[in-house]
Amino acid sequence: MPSCLTKKVEEYQMLTCGYARVSTVDQLAGLEAQERDLRATGCTKLFTEKASSVARRDQLAAALAYVREGDTLCVTKLDRLCRSVADLVKITETLRTKGVALRILSINLDTSTPTGKLMLNLLGSIAEFERELMLERQREGIAKAKADGKYLGRVPTARRMAPDVRAMRSAGVKPCAIAARLNMSRSSVYRILADATT
């Protein structure tokens, strides 16, 4: 095989793809720092975006679609890649089925090694355990507050606006206009008005 073709095959087999993300447009310096670190580790292809972790991440989807067997997806920190343990599990499963390794620079994790795979599983388990503890403490706190008569639950937003709805209706404002002005649904407006007449 000609040397130029051999080099191309080697590059394809050892492609390191980088993904960088910041939550807001104001964090451009953070994005530049991530790009710099990813390039320094040998990333030959970068996918970057400015999106909240809870928003749709088109460039992450593009990176996951782009990588092939033998490639490595590299990120600077775990929170740049995923929003939760469930999200991490989903992403790593996608990478695993494609035969793609994951590398996280901040914690020196590389799933192409047995140690890296073990670390990722431990990381996921610890995060899940912490979440369960947090939920348990939250449930205990709510139970104690209820027992002390201090927990009343969340007051529905529409119900808090009931006096405004009635006042506006008394002033002759139509229900649709009330809903628009108070940024609430028409059904909530009609419900409040119906409660007022019963």
C-alpha cells in the first residue's frame, strides 16, 4: 500500500474527536480554553457549541454521529459532556456500541483502558449513590416539616394571581387579554373566575 494511503488509514483509526461546550455566550474565554486543551491532546476534529446542558445539544449529537470504531471522543470535564448520571450512561453506551473510547482530561479518565472503564463505572455509581442520599434527606426534611405543620406544599402560581384576575375582569378586561397580560393559560383564568362565582 502506498505510504500516503497508509498514513490516511492510520489517521482514521486513531482519530481523536473533541467536544467543547459553554452554557452562555458570555463564557467565550472558557470555550477557547477548552478548544486549546483539546487541540493540545491531539484532537483533529472539534465540535463546539454554546448551549445549556438542559438544552438541545446539536454539536454533541453531531460528534456522536461522526465518531467511528477505534476513535476517541475527548472532553475537558465531565460536566461539559453530560447533565446527569442517566445522560452519562446513555452517551457512554452509544460510544461503547460504536467501539469509541471516551477521554475526560480533568480526571485523567480514558475508557480505552481497563482502569478507565472501571473508573467510569465507579464515577457513575458514586454519583447515583449521592443522588439517592440527597433525595432521602429531602424526603426526611419534608416529612419533618409536615409533622411540625410547616410544610404546605407548592402554592400554584395561578392561584396566587387570583386577586389580579378578578380585579381585571371586574374592570371589563376579557379573559383572553387577562391571560396574555398575566402570562398564564386561559383555562387558569376561567377556573379562577368560575371559583369566584361558586
